[in-house]
Amino acid sequence: MPSIHPLRRATCRGALLGALVLVACTREPPQRAAPTPPEPAAAVRQLVDDLRRHDLVAYTRHAVPPALHARLEQAWREDRSRWPLTELPLHDRLPGFLAALSAPGADKALQATYRQQFAGAHGELRSAATTISLFAVKYVRQEGDYSADTRDHYVQIIEALGRWGQRAPLGDPQRAQATLPQLVAAARTTGLGAPGAMREAGMEGSLERLGPFFARLQQVAAAYGLDVGAALASVQAERVALDGDRARVRLRYTLAGEPIDAHVQLERRDGAWYLSDILRHAEAAVAPPADAAGTAVAGAAAGPPATTPGVPATKAAPAEAPAAPR
């Protein structure tokens, strides 16, 4: 059986897991985004529906208030943000991923690398899935800017994907021969593999171009037994707490055959409900580094936010904006 270098194996396996989370963000012909619902559970269901309809552009418009959305578009064009891509794992690898897939001769090079490193290495790939899952769970539990509810949710997702990776036919050379050319072709059609391409296209323009690539990626995931569409279709959202402009919603769905039972926090702005963690990350993405640091210091001086029964407090915003490739 071929030998896989541990670091390369871990990196490739982690990239695959991250890429398969991205597949939910596929895109169909754009439609005018509907207004954000004035009820927390309905707002969550709307975001899920955006993903089910493969409309990432509508998702961004529903995820943040209009004024913040406009600032995010500007920050994207200034290379200060890659939100909403920064909400995804391994976001900083996406530009390089697209560039590698778009390079001349990428199909033959990737096929050769796969045959040398991964073909038939079923046992090692299953071990890699376990290792990556363990490291990712440890990171989410101890590091990062996550609320308690988000940490719990992400841990469940990672563990479900880790168990999927242990049984997925990732070492099947026939599947790789059929799927790698599809990804290469889809990446080239984005036109985003060149340096500066995402900046020039802008936030919504980039998301529009990424649609066909993510759509193909979702098909590839399905070929390996990961049906993201079915996971989104199974989502149930129920409000479990409401206190003024803060709410908590319970999410239940099935991912890769594993039940997920999690909670998300929302807050109301101008009559519409938004996910609290996404709002914090988006606001951090457009804040100048000095302002973001000042906000963090002020928040630390003021102490932890007040809590209400059934609605846990979220963490303070990060000191600096996320690094742009997300």
C-alpha cells in the first residue's frame, strides 16, 4: 500500500473536510432576496432555504443588515475582508485551491499525485479522518472566537464528518479519475484562480462565479456518500427562548447519517433577526484594526455581557478583522 506523508495526509484530509462543508454554498440563477423575517426561527429557516436553493448571494443579504452588507462589499474590494467565505473552515486555502485546480495540466498532475499518494490507501485515509477530526474538535473546544452554542454545534459537525470519512471510499481510484477532472473544469470556469481576481470581481460577483464550482463540489461529495442537500432539507428550527431583542433557536438535522442537535443565538436589529456570531464576525471584518482592538479592550473593561434565562451570552468581538483569503 502506498505510504502517505503524515503532514501531507493531514493537510489533504483537512482540506477535503473543509471543502465538503463548502458544498452547501452552491448557486443557481439569482433572484431578488426576500425580506428578512421578523421572527427568529423563521429567520434561521430562511438562511437554510437560501443554502438549499444554492443562493449564497441571498444568504449574505439575509445574514446581515443592509448597511453592513454594503460595508462588507467595500471591504472585499479593498482586500480587507472575504466574508462570508471566512465563516467556512480552511477559507484561507480557497484561493490557492482554485489556483491549483486552474493551472495548466492540473488534471494530469492531480491524477498522478492521487495515484502515488492516495489510491488504495483506504486504511491510512480512514486513520487520517480520525486524526483530523480529533485535532479539529480540540481546536474548536479550546481556541477560536466561538460562542458556547457555536462550539457545541461545530463539534457535532466535525465528529459527524470524521465518522463519514472513516467509511467514505476516498481511496477509490476510479472515483478520483471521474471526479478530479470535474473539479478542474469547474475551477477554471470561475476565473478566480488568478491573483487579485476576487478583489476585482467584488463580493457578490465572486460569489456568483463560485456558484458553479460549489455546485460541482456538491456533486462530487455525493459521489462519496456525503449528501449535503439532504442534510439541509432535514433542518428543523424551533425558538426556545426570547428576551427582548435576543433569542435562542434549536436546530435539529441529520448530517452524513448522524443526528445534529444544536442551538444558535440571534439578535434583532431594525425589526429583523440575525445570527449573533455571524453579525460579530461581519462587523469585525469591516472594522479598522485599531477600532476592533479598542472595542475588545472596552468590552473587557466592561466585563462579560449580561445573560438571560435560556439565552447564553456571546463572546466579545475579536480584536482584529479576519485575514482575507477566507
